[in-house]
Amino acid sequence: MLSYRHAFHAGNHADVLKHLLLIQLTRYLGQKDKPFWYVDTHSGAGCYALDAGYAAKLSEFREGVGRLWERKDLPPAVAEYVALVRELNPDGRLRAYPGSPWVALHTMREQDRLRLFELHSKDARLLKENFEAAGKRVIVEAGDGFAGLKAVLPPPPRRGLVLIDPSYEDKQDYERVFHELKEGLARFPTGTYAVWYPQLTRLDAHELPERLKRLPAKSWLHVALRVSTPAKDGFGMHGSGMFVLNPPWTLFATLQETMPYLVAALGLDEGAGFTLEQSEEG
């Protein structure tokens, strides 16, 4: 929805999972010499202040990246994620948080390219300002990222990662995610697609990963982090998940090591836990 601003939630437990995974995906794709494209359908502003504005109102980062900031026992994938956030906070104080486009740009190579979409007019303007220095490597489009996929798939190098990360405040987002992935796979079947979704008590959120398993991808991986018991009144997000189509073969083992740690570090009550599964071909 046009009212949604990710700044309210920057650095929360969902961002931790999403960005930790994003780093693993971009690093893996960067192992081959041939360039690749990163396409982000819901880019937000790209970078967020945590000590002012929207993020400071809810301070959700305190129960997310804030819980990892001073720890010395981080497993490798978590350590790499925290190190990247520290690049935005060189004085050691956690005052800024990178959005997905920033994470992608700073884990990709000079020959790789980014296509960023953002529908919210103010965030689209901020996004362009935040990535102006990147030059031709980054193209920002103020518009509907779902519709934008049709124009960029398949990407010219025939290698790419697509991140689909809507707010789901509009219940039609669940159907659009499924539809655009189905169409995307038809145009670019070898691409890697990463979908974020919230864990809510509503049926749409519960059914989405099961629907995505039926898409015609060669393989898939599903990981979810639950930080608390669902509220009795059904309000609020108690966790989130990432569903990856055509994932790196190394990703499952990395998450096997990482997810128990995240549950222990970010869990709020006895309802905390994780899901990790992959297709038989994965």
C-alpha cells in the first residue's frame, strides 16, 4: 500500500533473517566470473536512520540487529551480516541500518547491476538520492515492482537474483507474489527468486509457502524464524520467512548452523523456533 514505510521496521528480526540470507545469495552468485543482475521489487528507501524519524518511533531494531550488535559468539553467516551493518556505523554506535538494495550493492561486484523499484513516491526519491553515487550500476524506477519484473526478465547476462518483499498490508499481495513468480519462472527459469513473507495468524500468510512449493522451479528452500508465540488476539507479526526458488546448494547447510543461534539470540518466549526445509532436488 502507498502508506507503508519500511523505516518503521528497519533492523527488526525479519530484516535480520532477510538480509543474512540476501548476503549468502549475492556472495554465491558472485563466485562465477559472469555478471548478474539483482532486481528488487519493493526497495524502500535503501538506507535508514535508527536514531531519528520513523525507525525511532517503534525502535524494532532493538529486538533485531540490536541483540546481535555486541555479541562475540556470532556464527560465520551472522558475523558477516553484522560486519556489513557495521560498515554503515564505523564509530561502533548502531545508528543506521542498510536496506536490501544497500546490502546487495555492497556484496556485489563492479560488473554486476541492480534494478530497483519502489512505488511510494517519497521513498522512491530517497532511494534515488541514496544510490546516485553508484552511477550506471544502479537503475531506480519509481513504480510498481510487480509490473516492472515483466520488463527486466530475463536479464541480459542470463544470471540474476530477484527479491520480492512487499508489505502484505494489501491482502492481494499474496496472490500477486504467486502470480509474478509463476510468470517470472516462465520467462527466466534459471533465475534465483527470494520471497519474504510475514508470519501472521491470517490464513493467507500461512498458506503462501505451501503454494510456492508447487511452482515449477527446479528446487526450493524455505526458512522461517519465529520469535514469539502468536498473540491470542491475532494481532502482530510473530515471525517471518524466506522462500527461495533455485537456491544455492550451500544454503541449507549454512542455515542449519545459523538458525538455532538466531532462535536463541532473538527469541522472546518459549514459542520461538525455526523452520528449515528444502525440495528433494535441493
